[in-house]
Amino acid sequence: MAVQETINIGALPNDGDGDPLRTAFGKINNNFSVLFSSDFSTSEAYSVGNTAAQIIFQTPALTFTQGVFQINSQDLNTANRQNITLVASSSSASTVKWNGHSTLFTGSPLTAYDIDISGSNVRILVNPLVNSTIFHFISAQVTTVGETTVGLDLELDGYTAGDLLSTENSLDLSTET
């Protein structure tokens, strides 16, 4: 994890001992990019049957500070749908607080939602109210603290590692021969 960069303001106003403006603003940019990394993503998940606590989304709890999730859930066997916005925040890797709002139903309600931390992940869980297959489209904006490492660096002859392509979650990539 990166360390906060402190701007040297000198001992007295205009004493010439502080950081030059360019250096100071560089430190400001670095502090904000480390403090407020934000990731926007979409994903899809299915819940099958009416078993409680089915996981439809998860993200690492260690760096999670807050998230806004818009979820569209649709019963694949009927015209029933529901949309909800979930907002969650955490100040530790062991507890999360959340609420749901702006639920909109088309037809009958399909599922209830829950958010917890388990296995080092913040998880969104569904508790289906129907014994059916439900498709969940999740739009997530997650804010994290600290620097995030993105995937695995690839290297080709004549190019520096990381200059070409990396993957999320350290996925292994291979090519055809």
C-alpha cells in the first residue's frame, strides 16, 4: 500500500522552503488516486430455486470502502422483474453496513437481498421468493482504499512486461501455437 505524500509548506509563508507548485500538485494527485480508486463494472448472475443466501456478486473486503449497486432481477419463466439500488460501506474488512432503496416491481416480487462479508469478500446475496431461475444484471461502482494491482503482466520479445496487456484477477492467458 502506498504512503500518503505530505506537501512541504515551509516554516513561514513565502519563505521559499516549501515544495514548488508542480511538486505539491503531483503529491495531491497521487494522494487522491491512492485514496479514491473507483471501479465501475457490470456483471450477470443466476440464482436457481428458492435456496437462501445465493451469491450473485463479490469483491475483496480488504480494500472495499463503499459501493453502489443497481440490480435488475428477472424471472426467466414469467414477466416478473424487480430493480433495486443497494448502497454499502465498510470501515473494516470484517463489517459492512448497507441499505436498499428505490425498488421497482413489474409483476410479483422475486427476491430479497442481503450484503455480508465472508471469506475476505463483500458479497451480495439473494434470497429468492420464488422457486425459479432468476437472472440478475448488476451494475456496480465500488470505491477502494489503497493501490489496486491489476492482473498479470504479459511480455513479448522486444516489449517490456506490462506494456501490452494485463488481466483482472490474475487470470492466466495462453495463445494458440
